[in-house]
Amino acid sequence: MKLFFLLLLSYTLFASSNNFKFQILDIYELKQQHNEKAISELSALAYRDKVLYALSDKGLLYHFKLNIEDKKIKDLTLLKAYKLRNKKAQRFSKKKRDAEGLALYKDGLLVSFEGKNRVLFVSFEGVKREKITLHKELRDNSNFVSSNKGLESVAYSKKYGVLTIPELPLKTRDAHYHYLYAKNRVWKFQAQGAVTDVVMMDDKRVMILLREFSYFKRGRKSRIVTLDLDSCKEESLCTVETLALLDSQKGDVVENFEGLTKIEDNLYLMVSDDNDSWFQKTLFVLFEIRN
């Protein structure tokens, strides 16, 4: 399985304007099942104390035990699986369960949804505790370009609070830029594909995962950039630094990468959404950002 990805494992990319180095350390293909069904459509990750939380578009929250040794994924074992539920412990209806973003928050998790766009604070077992108040532009569902281009990501900053980015800019915004929202603040940066996830690197920097797909060329790209929240004035154009660009047209193995989480220090994990298709894979990619 891992031999198939030797070229990708050796892939190293240097950012042009800083001393960061992006390096893939390991790739793990998930083939586990739960209740005799394949675990599929994983779109978001969060990690704490060797437990990896993985979110499915189907409104399911998985707990895995993640064992990393010598910067390799030695084992990934399913511990539990939960359905996302409301305060009455009832499963969300199909129209309300399209879960896309995940982040640690207080003694539980933040989950972002598209379709009915919102961010909820839930327990580690997936039960709703409260609805998070978002920036005023995000409160009207009609502002989003489509029901499938909503709140794809969520993160939590101790300084700025709950952060989220729509997959594509709102109808009311310039489509040439992406907009990162806190409750009372907005950051703007150049659009380079659709946003699939965002994660805090430290107290002031965010890592953003983007994807592009060319229907004409059948090509796929995944881009990872970083944004310094402190250095950018509100509503001014923020500078982002590219850490990695994976391009299938150049021979890189690129799946539908949607989820991202920090493991420790400069170690991160990324996951691909297989779209519940025989032709796609659920891949966990362990990578490192070095100075």
C-alpha cells in the first residue's frame, strides 16, 4: 500500500519567500469498517492526547487511537463512532447533518456545517451544547453561493475566538478573494481555489488548505498556505505564504484533501474525502513544516 506512494513520500517543497520546508513523512490508507460499512467521506480532523477525531459528511463523528512512532503512522484504530445529535439526543435530519469542519473547543468540539450553515459546540460524543454566534454576514443562508459551498472549516483562536471560512466567497463579497471570519472581524486574502479547512498553527498563525479541480484537464491541486492574523489589518489584503502545492498534472498523487489538524510542534495530519466512491481513497497524510 505505502509502496504505491513512494514518489509522494519523497516530495519536498520549499516556499519561495520564507525558510519553511514542507515534507510528507507518511501516508496511510484507511480501509476500516464500522457496523459492516466502510468509513467514508471524512472531511475534518481534530487531535488531542493520541485520540484522533474524524468527521464524516454523513453526520458521523469517529474516535480513533492514533499511534505515531518515528514520525510514521504505526496504527490507526477505531475506538468509537457517534451520530451528531441535538440537545434531545436525536440525530440531525439529513438536511442539517452535512458536517464539514472540526476543531477542539473547551471540553468538546466545534463542528461547522454547510447546507444549513452554522457552527455548533458539541460534546466529544457529538451531542449539541450550544450554537455559536457567527459574524453577521454568515447568519443568512441566502448569502452563500450554493448549498454545497458553505462553512467548510472551523478553528478556534484564544485571541480571536471561533474562526471560519466559507468554501467559496459569499455572493456579497468579491469572488477574487477569500474571507476569514471571526465574530467581529474579517481577514481578506487572494483566492487560490476553494477552502476546505483551516487550523491554528500557534496563537497568531493559521494554516489553510485549498483545492482546485480542472474538469477540462481532469487535474487536481491541493495548496497549503499560512496567514499571520496579527500582521494584517482588518479589511486590508493579507499576505499568505504558500507552504506546499501538490499538482496531479506534475505527477503528484493528489486526492480530495479536505481535513487538517495539528499533531504537535510542526507535525500535521491531512485527510482526503473519498466521496463514498470506489474510485477514490481515504488517505491520511502525515507531514512536517520545518524552519
